Amino acid sequence: MAGIYIHLPFCFSFCLYCDFYSEIDCREQRRRYLNALKFEISERVDYFAGVLPDTIYMGGGTPSLLDTEEIVELADILRNRFKITHLREFTLEANPDDVTPRKLDGWRRAGVDRLSIGVQSFCDDHLVWMRRRHTSAQAINAFKMAREAGFDNISLDLIFGFEGLSDEQWSNNIAQLTDLFPEHVSCYQMSIEPGSELAALANSGRYHEPSQEVCSAHYSLLQQMLKKAGYRQYEISNFAIPGRESIHNSSYWERIPYLGLGASAHSFDGHNCRCLNLADMKDYIDAMEGNVSIAIRSEEILSEDDKFNEQIMLGLRKTAGLPLSSLDSSRLATIKPALDYLTSTGDIISENGFIRIPAEKLFVSDGIMQQLFI
């Protein structure tokens, strides 16, 4: 298995909390960027050695801003250049207010079979504060339009852990989502990222993060309500109807090869090499057009210790855990005292050759994992 990620860094406006690389949409710049993407696709056709990609993920930014014919053209180029004969999953991220019957039809013509819709909240006051462009009604309508257009694999996103979110509002958000009953749910705790508008508000004392006790309680409520509604948690932030887990995103946690295309995109060869494209659209375009002589990507070669730590970090994100047989035996012996201690405290469960973090401890999983790093 292998996956292709395309970063489409165009936004109509910037969300309060976001630190993903993006630029305000400009049609001329978009045209040049898409041409640059075509150059990079041609340059990277030999990236997968003997493996055919079977997932495509178009993220951003806001991919749903693009014209449908632009999405169709990109999809056709990927299929042709990488000789893709079968896709197990083709995801496109969409903002609710971009969703129209015409766009939905175009996305299906492109081969998109999974939508990831950024709802974030069903409370209009919170959506305005977050600088989201849509309303709660638009989010619900977008989901229903997608269903009517034939999409039977839809993921919805929610955000918790921000100042002003009451227990009742969070419970109502989850209830509204489960009433829609998407196949997949992603939920993230809002964090203060350097350079974001939220960071500026926090630095000026106009925003205060809620306590970890409050955030933990909201996370626990999320787990309980989604489980009751029929969802299975399969990763720290991700829940799905059994069998509808994200195939593409799972490749990240399984250390399966993936190729990232576009400004700021990441790639991994499945072994020890990670690549990062530069996060500057102008430089990316200029380099791909041959106007400047700069490297568009940097490489990191992982040491054996790095690989071990990464296996721990990514494997323990999954509720299924990590098979001990996949770990280097000498390094596993080194961390055995720490592993035995965490098992004795209940922070780690060890059974049937796997280690995993119990559901009630996933909220503090970062601290648990770090104790097992070399």
C-alpha cells in the first residue's frame, strides 16, 4: 500500500486557530501553483519503488475552493502518471459553504469517494469567533447534499478545548453530529499555535486556555457519546463506524510510504527517509518553473533510535496498539524497566503480544509515550 497527499494551500480567509500553511486564494496564483504541481508530479513519478499508490488525499488549505475541473484534471494526471489502476480511497477536504450540487457532481467525476467536511462546531457564535465562513445550518445542509449526491463515506470534524465552550454546548455538538451519523469523526483539542491569530490573543491576555481537567472531561464525554452512538475509536482523535476507518490517514500511523506534493507537503519512504517541501508558495512555484535555483525539499534520515521512537509514538496513538514483535529487540530490552512500570500503573496494557494505552488514558498519551523513548 502507498498513498499520495496533495496540499492545496488556498483559503478564502484564515481561521483563528490555524497554523497549516495556506495563502488567500488568487486565481492567477492558483493557476501557476497547479502548473507547478504538475511539474512536481512528473518529477516524482518514480518515488514509489514497485508499489502502486492506492489512496489519494487532497487537503489544505481549502481544496473545495478549486473549480471542479481543476480537481478532475489533477486526479486524471495522478492516475496517468502513477499508473494507478485501482484506488481504495480518494478523500477531499471541504468547507461546508463550498458544497454545492454542481461541485459534488464534479468531485464524483474526479473519482472522489470520501469527503472530509470541516464542521468544527454547530454553535454559530463559536463559528463566528473561530473565523469560520459557514453557519451550523450550512454545515447540516452540506452533509445532506453530499448524501443526496451519493457520498456514503463522509467524515466530519469537531473542535473542543477552547475558552467559552460549556459542557452543554459540547454535548449538543456531539449529539448533533451523531444525529447526522457520518461514517467517520475527527475531533481535535484546540491548541495555541505560534503565528496564529489565537496566539496573538493569548499573548495579549484576551484568550485563556481552559484547564486540562475541563479538556479531559470533554474528551471523555466525546468517547462515551460516540461509543454509545456506534462509533469505534481507532486513534487518539479519530472514530469510525467499524470498517470505515480512514485508509489514507492510517498509513501515517502504520509507517506506510506516502508522497506529499505541493508547498509544505511531507513524504515518507516507509523506511528511514522523511521529506518536507518548503512552505512558501512563491518559492515553490518559482523553483518548479525554473526561475530560481533552490531546493524545494529537505530530507531527514532517521537513525535507528529515531525509528524506534517513531514506532512507539505512532503505534501507541492507535487503540489497537503496537505489536512488540515489530520493535528492535535490543532497544525493547532497554526500555523494559519503563514498560514494566507503566504496565504496573495501568498506563500501558500488555496482552497477546501487543502494547496499548487504555482508552481512559489516551488524553494524556503524550506523557506516557515519552517515557518509552530511547
